[in-house]
Amino acid sequence: MKVKIHTLFQYLLETTDAAPEAIVGFSLSGSPKLGDYLEDLDPDQSLDWNNRDFRGLPELRDHVLAQAGLAGVCTSADVLITAGAAEANYLAIMQLLQPEDEIIIETPGWPQADVLAKAIGAKITRITRQESKGWKLPIDQIANAVNDRTKMIFLTNPNNPTGDLLSADEVSELVSIADRVGAWLLIDEVYAGLEWDGPRAPSVAGLYHRGITTGSVSKALGLQGLRTGWMICPDPQMIMDAVILRENSSEIMNIMGEVIAEIALRPDRYAAAMDKARREGRQNLTRMNAWVDGQPQLTWVPPRAGLIGLARLPDGIDSDDFARHLLADPYRTFLLPGSAYDQPNHIRLGVGGGAAVNLSDGLARLSQALADWG
Ligand SMILES: Cc1ncc(COP(=O)(O)O)c(C=O)c1O
């Protein structure tokens, strides 16, 4: 099994040294500094592993359940702390999917499941979210696609990259569809808590015995570099299988990731950080919507949740060419081309990143690049 590179990562690799002066489309909240946590850190904290539980610090696992609204529904034994949601997705997919199994994924969507399923030799069924339908997930098509060989349905809610949001009823409907054929339903909710239009959907781990919820402190809290996330699943064997695979890759969590994430998810800290993330995200989104309205060449379906969405370029502009043009002089502005999501006629816009990304400047340069194009 060889894991092949995806277009999204290829673009990030190729542009890492570009030193842009502005970023449009930043996908996480502005990141806190280490100093923000110093007063709660213990200088005597051992830098050995946590020495208490292979699933992760017990207090941290309790906070994870609380933020997901699962306290009293799932137990901390159902939570595994991982190196980001990315590792949680990886462990679940690699342990559950065998060659020839079928997996249902959404497009556009987060590419990880597609890349891993191909490496495993699983059969992939793609369910297409249509822009003309507001990027809504066509659940009826998932119902038609499942069969006895369907091992997993992999979705993001809120969706990366469109910002669409499933409702509680839709999550229940998906549970019924998965249950009908005994499939695992993995819903990655890294953007949960940043809903602008509708309530946060319930986490599937609390609804279904084969439900897997993955998430992390990376997005709303901006703590991506901690590499701390989780898998929640009421099936003890799934959690144990994930622990076993992890033992053979990174073995255990890094202790500073666990310790700082535990502080960040303490209820008072978490509430304040989420208030800030929501306030800033909403403000930037209002600005972004007004900006897109003023661009004769762009249209978009505003994200209903999360920090990113896709904007449509005029026909004939290839997103890859345009993104590279925008990154060069005189614009020096980074954005992710829609080709990273199989949407070559779109660009990814986003409202995260705080002051560091120079969003206003980036939008002005983007307007100019569009006006100058061709
Ligand atoms: C939907 C989705 N899942 C997982 C990840 C990986 O996040 P983490 O930093 O938690 O590993 C991302 C990051 O962009 C994402 O958008």
C-alpha cells in the first residue's frame, strides 16, 4: 500500500516558500500564543507520556465529551486522544476498511478518506454536492448508494470546503441509512461550534453504535500546531483497534499537546475562546459577503458554518493558473485553488487567521488580480 499525494497537499508543498504578504482563505481562527497558557502550566509537569491512560488524559477526554454535548451519553472510555482529527480519521479508516470494501464519500469534501481508500484498494462511491443546490448533501443519493458491501460513510459536518451544515434530522437520517446495511458512519466535525446559520448538529457518536465522531482543537480554537484531536466512538473494539494502530506509528500522544488542550478545553476557557472565535468569524464573514457582492466576476454560496467556502470564477479562468498568478508579484496573495477539491472553476475563500493574514489587503489584491486577468 502506497499513499499517493493529493492535489491539495501538492499545492501546499509547492507554495510553502512563497512568503505571501496576505492570505485569503485561511481555514482556522487566529492562533493563541504559548504565553496565554503559562499561568495554568505546571513547571513540574513531567515530559514523559501521561502515565495514566493510553487513550489520553482522562480530564481531557471528559472535556472532549462536554464540548460535543456527549457528557452522560458517551463515557470517557469512548474517547481516544489523537494527533489531530487527521490521525483520528486515519486510524479509523485504516482499521475498518479492507481491499474491495466500499466507502461512500462526498465531493467536494476533505480529501483524506479518498486518498486512504485508494491506497487500501477500497471501492469509492462519490456523492456530489451541487453548487446550484447550495452545496447541500443529497442524502437520497447516499440512501441509493449503500449496499451490503458498504463499510463506511465518511462525511464532514460542517463541510470542508463548502461550509454546508447538516441538521439534526439529516444526521438521524444518515444514521438510519448506515444502520440498514451495518456501515460505519464517520462524521468529521473539526469545524463544529462555528455555525452561522442553524444550530450545531448532534455528534453521531451519541446516536449510533457504529458512529464515529472526529474533531480537534485545530480550527475554532486555532491550536492546529498542538496536533491534538480525538475520536469518539461507543464501540470499544474500534477504540482498541485505533490504539493498536497508533502504537505502531506514533505510539502515544505528545504530552504538551494533551496538557495544553486540556487547559484550552476547560469550560470557562473554552466558552471565552469560542465566543471570540464566533464573534470574529461572523464579523469577517459579513465583510466577506459584502466584498463578494461587490465583485462582478465572483459568486459564492456563503458558508453556513466554518471558516471557508468556495467562490466561482468566471468561465475560462482555471483556478490553478489564477492562484499561482495571485501568489506572484505584484499581488503576493495566497489562496487555495478549487482544483484542490476537484472544483477547477472555484477558489477557496476564508475568514480565519486573525490580523496576521492581512485579509483586507488580500481582498483588495484579489479584486485587482481579477480585474487585471486577461
Ligand atoms: C475536515 C477536516 N478534517 C481534518 C482536518 C485535519 O485537522 P487536524 O489539525 O485536526 O488534524 C482538517 C484540516 O484542515 C479538516 O478540514
